Amino acid sequence: MIKISQHNQQVWEDFWDKSLEQVYPNSTRIVDQIRANGDIARKRIVEIGAGSGRDSFKLADLGAQTILLDYAVNSLRRIKEQAIRERKNVHLVRGDAFHLPFKADSIDIIFHQGLLEHFTHPRDILTESYYVTKTGGLHISDVPQRYHLYTIVKHLLIWLNRWFAGWETEFSIGQLKKLHRDAGYAIQSVYGDWMRPSFIYRAMREVLKKVGITLPQYPPRAPVLGALRDRWRDYFKKQKLAFYTFMDIGVVAVKKD
């Protein structure tokens, strides 16, 4: 049984059927987390809810055996077109995150970005992932962080039926860690990151676009202030308080037995 409504399924089919030239690319944070855990050459890596497949393409370039799973036909179509165009060696699977089409203990690394928040029973996804993860294998979940202005705006737009992704929730770092522990995983590390450009800039850009004013996708960078901001972020990112300011948070979990 697929635990996604026909409405939400159509939302994502429509989303991936549109031109995505102005969609902001993913940061490198998930690829960075995976690379920090050793050589990934020949590792079997599955991205659930692959979307555009950009992270998996990078991992394939590093020698991983990447499998991109999504239920949206239009997502897989886009990925296939790009893979052919760029000659990427990846494997595409149309499948359900709640019933993964893989054998038990067969996957080295499973990851997803922007997936768990779209389901009312996210633990079931993690439990299914745990079943197919090898002992010693990793699971990485990347989700929106709860205590953020983004959350308020998002739920207002959901209430007005104007949110692009239909229904969506969010998580605290404590809640995300508990979901993984409840599924059987042990927590190896946690991480987070801010939105770049900022949420306020992106929101302002969308509002002005409706009145015919188009701001650049990225604001001009002030060299001195930009460098100071980067140094401050590098310091603050290591503090516990940062997990209440990040736009996105993630957990790297391991299957112990």
C-alpha cells in the first residue's frame, strides 16, 4: 500500500513537469556527509525521493553505484534525460519508500533530502530503510528544521492551499534523532545548514516576480562582509543553539546489527 494521497502524488507529478531552471540547486551537504565517512567507490547507494537526482549524479562521478528511487514518473523522466545527456551511469527505479524493492541487508548507504516531511508516518519509511541497510551501513535524513520563519510562512500557505508541495511538516533535531533510534539505528552524527540565499531574499524575490520585477537568483556578495559572515557561520555552526536557527537539519545514522 502506498501511503501518499492521489492529490499529493499529482502535486509532485506537476512539479517535475514544469521548467525548473530557476530552482535553487542543492547544497553539497549530503555529499559532504557521505564522503566524510570514507571511500564510496563501488558502494551501493540509494537516494529515496530522488527528485532531480543531483546528489546521486555527484556520487556516481565518485565511483558509487547509485540507485535513484522515486514514485513520480516525471521526476524519473527528467533524471533519465539528464543521465543520457551527461552520460551518467545511474540506475532508476520507480518505487514506494514504504516498500523498497531491495533485499534485506543489501544497501551500503540510503539517503533522502526533503522526503520525510511529506508523510504523516515517517518512522515507517525509516523502518523499511533499516531492513534493507547493511550492518554498518548508513542512513541520512535531511529535513526542514522546525524553529524557523519558514515554518510559519509555510503553514500559512498550506492553510490557504497555496503551498507548492501540498501538505508538509517539519522536525526538531531531537525529534529526528528519536525517529532514527525508534527504527533501530544508532546516531552517528548530526548536522545543519542555513538557506543560501536567505529565506527572506527568496521570499522577496518571489513576491516581486508577481509584479514584474525580477531580482537575480543570488544577491551580489559584499567581499568583506561576506567573508566575516562566513567566519561567523563556521563558528556558530558548531554550537548547539545553531540547531534552532538552521533552515535544514540532518541525521547520519548507522545500522549496528
